[in-house]
Amino acid sequence: MTLSCLPSLGLICFLGLGHSPAMPANAQTSSAAISSPTATDLRLSLAGRWSGSLGYRDYQSNRLIEIPVTTTIEAIADGMTIIRRSLYDDGPNKPVWITTISLDDAAAGSSTSAAFRAGRAVEPVVETLSVLAAHDPTHWTITYRSVGTDGDVPADIRVTEIRDGDTLTATKDVRPIGADDEAWAFRNQTLLTRVRGTTPS
């Protein structure tokens, strides 16, 4: 006698004699998709307005500097494109607008993005996405890995994004290419809170 359960369907269980009831192949695939969301599934849930601060390590003084930031995230209906529009308050009469457009490839677990900022060159970035934890649609952790530069030196770049309900934290760490895990160094962190009345997940 066996007891078979489908956790993704609210712990619905079947009691059988020696085997579990057969399910169509497409039903099994659907169940797996629900229980194991992709990074893209989770990222799309961020649509709405967020407000908070950016804290970054100043390269010259090594001090932590914080500035206010507001971000609007739009999930395009194709289910793969995400647009982030962020306004950074860098002092009196110093608004900085950065618009980032990303196109995910859920099958490959990657995202190609470009950030647009007045006076800066636009350079595409390809990141590898990994879901480290996903307890439910509003409590999860994703890492973004890419190769870029840190202080004009080639570097591995890792961003860890954690959603805890209406709070979203993204921490950027860097290390020289080829270095071990002990070489990871903090660069910046964005802490955002969902603005009430915006698109829920």
C-alpha cells in the first residue's frame, strides 16, 4: 500500500495498492512547473512601484554612502521582458535616471540587459540566473552572475536579490576573475519597499 501526495495541489493525497494513480504527462509537467518556479517567474512578480535607498562603497574614501531611490518595474505581456525605471536622488538638483531593459531566456536560465543613463555608453550584459530558494511567490532568493569590470579591472560580479514579502534587497559583490570565494567584496546594496496601491504579485 502506498500513499502518494501532490504538494503543489495543497497536499492532496491518493491511497493506492502498490502504485500511485497514473497522471497524464502534461499534468506531471505542470505540477513540476508550479513547485519549481524559474527565476523569470519570480522576477515578473516584482511589477509595481518600489521605494528605498541605494548604499554603495565609495572607491576613494571606502565610506558607505546612501542615496534615496524609487523604482518602477514593468512586466511586459510577452512574459520575458522586464523594464526597470529608477530615479536616484544624488543631491540637490542631481536626479539620476537609469532605465534598464532586460530580456530573459527562462530555458537557458539567463538574462540579457542594457542600462540607459544620460551621458553614459550603453553596454549589454548577460547574466546567469539561479534560484537559491523559493518558499512562495513573495519569499525567494535569486543570484545573478556575470563577468564585467570593478575599478577598471576584469571581475566576476554577483548580485543576490532577496524578496521578503513587500521588501526587496539586492546586494552586489565582486571579486577578481579566477579568485576563490573568500575574495568576494561588497560593492553596493539596494533596499526597496513596495509602494502601497501598486501592482500586487
